Amino acid sequence: MSKKLYVGNLSWSATESEVRSAFEAFGEVTSVKLVEDRETGRPRGFGFVEMDDSGALEAIKNLDGKDFGGRNIKVNEAKPREERPRW
């Protein structure tokens, strides 16, 4: 099984490969997706990492609140996306 983790407060210069490297220290990373603004294409400062269960728990324990690229990142288990009302 794998878990999806939310990674917040990322520096705008953070790359998917840098994030992958940081998380691979704790287990096998399946995917990394940094979210970009739809209109400008600029990073929004957060993303998602999918990795194996035990590695995910270790990553949360070891990376949450730690300095990454000059900012203290937030790492926790991603919550399911809520449906947004369509106008």
C-alpha cells in the first residue's frame, strides 16, 4: 500500500527531483507532483508525494517542520480532495 502526503510551505524554487530526494531517504517514492498556478504556470508552494506506508510515516516524523530550501515545510497525510461546488 502507498500513502499520499501533502507537502506545504515549499520554496518556489523547489524542484520535483529535490523533493523526491528528500523523501527517498525514508522509503520508496512512487510519485511527486508540485502544484502550479493554472494561469501563470508558477509554483504554488505545495505538492504531493506518494510513497510506501512505512516510509510515509517516517517521512512525516522526520520532515514535518524541518528546513527545506530555507523554509520550514509542512508534511502530513493528504486528505481526500473535497468536491467544489460548480457555479
